[in-house]
Amino acid sequence: MKDEDLRDLNLPNYEIPPELTGQLAITTLDRIYNFGRRSSLWPMMFGLACCAIEMICAQAGRYDMARFGMEVMRPSPRQSDVMIVAGTVTKKMVPAIIRLYNQMPEPKYVVAMGACASGGGPFKEGYNVVAGIDKFLPVDVYIPGCPPTPQALIHGMILLQQKIDRQSIKHVRWYDGKKEDAVAVPVPYLGPDLIDPRRIPEIKAKAAELAAQEQQIAPQQA
Amino acid sequence: MTTPAPAETLDLAARFPGAVSADTRPGYTGWIVTPEKLLEFAQFVRDELGYDYLVNLCAVDYLPENRMEVVYNVFKTTGGPGLTFKTWAPRTDPIEIPSVISIWPGADFQEREAWDLYGVKFIGHPDLRRILMWEGFEGHPMRKDWQEAFYDEDVKPFKRRWPDGKHVYAEKRAVYGDNINFKPGFDPEKWTPTDPEEALYKSLKKYKSETTDGIETDHIIVNMGPQHPSTHGVFRAVVVLDGETVVSLKPVMGYLHRNHEKIGERNTWLQNMPYTDRLDYFNSMTNNWGYALAVEKLMGIPVAERAEYIRVIMAELSRIQNHLILIGMLLNDLGAYFTPALYAFEERELILDVFEAVSGSRMMCNYFRFGGVVRDIDEDSLRKIKDLVFDRLPRKIEEFDRLLTENEIIVSRLKGVAPLTAEEAIAYSMAGPMLRASGVPYDIRRADPYGIYDRFDFDVAVRYNGDMYDRYLIRVDEMHQSIRILQQAVKSIPEGPIASQKPSYTTKVPPGESYGRVEGPKGELGFYLVSTGKPNPWRYHVRTPSFVNLTALEKMCIGTKIADFVAILGAVDIVLGELDR
Ligand code: SF4
């Protein structure tokens, strides 16, 4: 390890005997844990639309995300740390996305890349479009743009690193046995339209209300 | 076959009395055929008149007249202008039209799309399932009386938002507080799910193999996608395998169906321009051109001379970067993980720099306007382009050629794999490099010239084996030809204005229809537009090469190994933005 790296890590500022400098660092558990995680973020190889092309550009020679330890794209969710939702989320696709998310092991993060993933973007009004992935998944970083440039993506990923830096083993959800279920998002399914299992009672009530209204109108017309 | 008379002078109405009449609505051309005689007419048009190439098929909903029309654009693969004909049925369910799949197999997906989005039942179609939406979805969303959950008004600009700029979240106004809609009284708990996949699996031919030596062999079904590293996006293919050999295959799409056409029909004419960027997001310049061309045809306006040259320059640069990426990604699919692709991206960045300098955006250029382009190219960019086309790109294409073309692995993986004959390619309405690799020298830049391509000296690249190797080679050939065009264009670009019209937000488009087609890097990109004279298009249909070229995917893949399927798909050169729209 280079001296500078150690200096960065050695925050509690304990005196290290001169003969051991360069070989020893005294640090907190949180810091070393986060240092490891943030320096090897493995995104899932998963592109939805136009934004994915800029994601590939960010990986390629000119922008080279590898400099920040974010280049190991994994085709399997089991090996990924971060899901970059790069593109328009459609109703037809969203069950697959949620399933992929549920298959990712903790700790996991979600980055919404571009206007579409953040809130529907130019296609928000479309009948097959989910207006933002945050309707289903907890998003850690939003990156604006249509498409965000590779620099913007890298900036977003650095923000994610900063977020990771601030986490503490004591509070993270994945070591808390009780919260186990909190991380599995119920998978929506395709009926006459997209059905979010969490909203079934609400949908039912509203549909019944609409039916009642219709009934009221019908006799009046007759 | 005798030399047919040109369609304009040909009186098809006299040939089919009572069944065919000329389309005399102002601004329309072609013929109207009754559904009963449609097949006979189509057969005649193909066999006697030589229009062997069905390019576009789409439905148009004329709600006020209560008619659902289906439009066919056919061309001759020997070149020349096309023929348009239409048939229609009253807008009461079921809307039934005979399927032309027996005459032009390339109608397959396009008819399925019209069924999915418009509910036109094509009688005789062997596999009429939804294609973009899922089986079980409520309604046919492109119909004019179908409203989405975030429906605001029929057309933009929405008065509620303009001119005082008040914005209310669509979520706040939608009945269910989100982009979803259910019938009154719908009960998600009592609702029995119909398996959206059932029809799909039924449509796969499940051949049962024989029992040999007492061992019964069965086939397995493999789902590739929608999240799969080799499907170039959210494309899915369901493959039936016998060992490693593909015996049946169905592409499943729609995972990126973002309702381009529905939104396009609410937009104003100009508002659609940036949306076209997002069709084939590698080539926003060519997409812009296709749309601009179709609207210019409708408006009958000229294009500024300098802008014509700029358009050619941008479109050909776009083609080169598209083909470079295609070759890089194809090598990826063959297992040369990312090295060639990285080289390709290096060159692409240089071309994107030019795009960014002239248009302000790397990918979503939104650069063309009706009658010209939006900004001029400055001296600096022109110098950059000159450097690229006279020095760097020819060298780099040469380098790619040297590195890859004779490579042993490439030759053995590509040569003789998944061939498509010229007849098949035409029948399946293949377009662009896929068609030309099969020995059909059909290039719209020559066959049905647009812009100023007739002024340039270049050859239509053509290869004759129709296999994967030729599909690779043709891309290299085309890059060489693009360089030739570019060199002539940058030398002869004149000074002058860059637009024939004053910049304006509103566009006056006279009523009528038009079909504008350009030779995109992936194949024919066509826009079928209907105007009613209003500030918004009545019909906005995009005929995309990625979508239609996949019609032959099953044909190409049967009998090959599953590992080859990945490469075959790669060589078709699909991009999901325009495949699913
Ligand atoms: S934000 Fe823009 S570039 Fe990104 S997927 Fe959406 S439309 Fe495409």
C-alpha cells in the first residue's frame, strides 16, 4: 500500500512508531470496511435504453471508470453491488428489474441514471412507462440528464461512494437480523395494467368507488 | 414477366372494377382496395407489376370517419418510386382485414403490431399475438379514443401548462394516483391471472425427438433475456433447443416500448424532432433526417443548399460510428471480450465530439429542422471533420480490417453461418446491410434518392453469400463508401444559409399523407405521417429497420448452435430504442 493511501485511512491519528510507518495503519472498523466497499463498486451489467450507451462510454477508454474502481460489470445480480438503472423503465420490464434487485445480495445500492429512471423523463406520459424507478426501489443517487454525460455518471458514482463512506456497521440494515424482509420488494405483475401488490387494497377501493359512481350516473340517464 | 407500365399511368381501378379506386383525398396518393379483393390485388401488384418488397405496413385510425385503415407501402427491389395502397374496415369490433403474410412474409411483425396497438384482426395470420404490450393488457392503446392514465388533452401544447406555466403533477390528477388504469369495479384479489406467456409457449413448435436406444430425448426451452448481457438491451428470445441446436425460436419484445407513436401524435410537428433522437440512439442524425424528410415532403418545401451538405456529412459520420460499434460489439458476442469494442469507442468519441460541437449534445443531437438544420458548422468543426475523413478514419478502418477480417476465429465462426438467400431477404422485408449482404444491391440512397446523394460518386456495397461473414464484410465496405462520400462532401460544401424557413415553433403542414424513407445505418428508416392540417400529426408511424429485420431471425437461427444465435442477433444490428419504440 502506498503511503498516501494509509494516511487517508489512518484517521484516528494515533502516533505510529517511526519504524512502522508505511506498514501499519490504525483506523476504525467502519472506515476500513467502507474503504473496501467503496473502492470496488461492482455495477450490474444492465442497460435499459439510451442512457446505457453513455454508461458504456463511461466504461470505455476515454472516461475510464476503472480509475475509481467501478469498472467490473457483472452480468449476474448475485455478484453486483450497485444497480445502475440506465434508461426508461417500462411496465413490461419492471417485474424483471424488481426480481433482479431482490436477487442482489446486501449491501446493495440503486443509482437512477437519467431523466427516465428518475421520473419518467420525456416518455413519462406513455401508457407503458413507469414514471421513475423510485416508485418501486429505494434510490440512493439520482443523476439528471437525458442522457447524463459519462462525467455526470462518474460524478453520481462518486456521490454514492461518499454515501458509503458515511455508513456505519452499527446501523446498516443488512446486519440487523430483524429487518431481513425490509429489503425484498414485492414483485409487481402484469394484469389489465401493472399491479403493485403493495397497492392492492387501494386499487380495489378506488375501482369500487368508480363503479359506484358509474351506477349512480346510469340510473339518472335511464 | 413483362415490363410493367409505371404505376402512375396504370389504371388499377379498371383492372379491378368495383374493388379498387384511386385515393382522391387531397394530399393522398395510391389506391384503396376492398378487403375482399386485397389478396388478389396484392398478388397482382407483386407478380405482375414487380413490387416485390413490402416496406411498411401500418394502421391508421380515422375516428371521425369511423374507419380503420391499413396502409401498405411497396417498392421494387430494382429501384424506383413505390406504390401505396390501403384497405379499410369500419371501426366496429372485430375489425377484420386479410393478412398479406402469404404474399409478403415480412408483414408478420408489422401485422402483429397493428393488432396489438389498433386491434386490427388479420385473418390468416398464423400467430397473431400481441407484440409490444403483454397478452392480457386492456385495450388497444393507439386508438384515438383510448386514453392513458396520465392523459391531459388530445394534443399539445397543453393549455393547463401554458402560458402561465402552472404545473400540476400528473400523479396528482390521475385517478389511481399513478400511471395505471383499471376498469371500474376491478378487483385485483378476485382477478384470475391469465398467464401472459401461455400463448407464447404454445406458439413455439415443440418437436419431440425420437427415442434412440431406449433413451427418450426431449427439448429444452431457454429464455434469453430480457436481462442478458448479449441481447444488446432488453430484448428477449425464447429458444427451443435440441442439445445445442436451435429448433425453434420466438423473439419477445416490448420491454422498451415507450409509446413513441402515441406521444408523437399528441406532440406538435416540431416537438417530435427530439423524440426521433431516441429511436435509434446511436444515430440520432439519421433519425432526424428521416422525419424531416417526411415532413418536408408534406409541406413541399425545399432544403437549403448548405444544409443538404451538412446533412450528408452528419449522416455518413453517423453511419461510420454505427458500423464501428457494430463490429466491436459483434466481436464481443463472439467472445473477444471488449478489446475491439474499446477501439471502436475510441473512434466513436471523436465523431461524437463533432456532433457535440455542432448540436450541443453527444447523442441526442436534435439537429435537423424542416428545410435545413438548426445551427451552422463552424470552421473548427469542419477542420475536425476534415482531419477525420482524410486521415484518421481511413487509417483506423484499415486497421480494423487488418486486425479482424482475416482472423482465423472470425472466419471460422462467421463463414457459412446462418445464410439468407436474396429471395428470402426480399420476402422477409430485410433492409439495409442485411439485405445487401444477401446479394440485393438495394440502397435507398441510389434506388430512391433523397437529399443530394445523386451528386456523389459512390458504390452500393453488395455481397453475395448472405452469411454472417458477408454481413461483417458489408459493414467494412460501407464504411469505405461513406468515407468516399464524406471526402467529396467536405470538399464541395458551399457557403450560404442553413435553412430555407424561418425558425418557428409552429409548423403549417397541409393535409395529406407522406412516407419519407432514408437509408439508415441499420436499414430503411421510414416515417409514415398523416396530417389533417392541424399543428399536430394525426398519424405518426415509424417503420424501423431493427423491428422489421428481426422477422427473419427465426428463419436464420433454426439449425444453428445456441452460441451462434448471439452472434446472429449481433449482426442484425438491433437497437432496442427503435425496435420497441
Ligand atoms: S433519460 Fe433520455 S437518454 Fe436516458 S433513457 Fe431516458 S430518453 Fe433515453
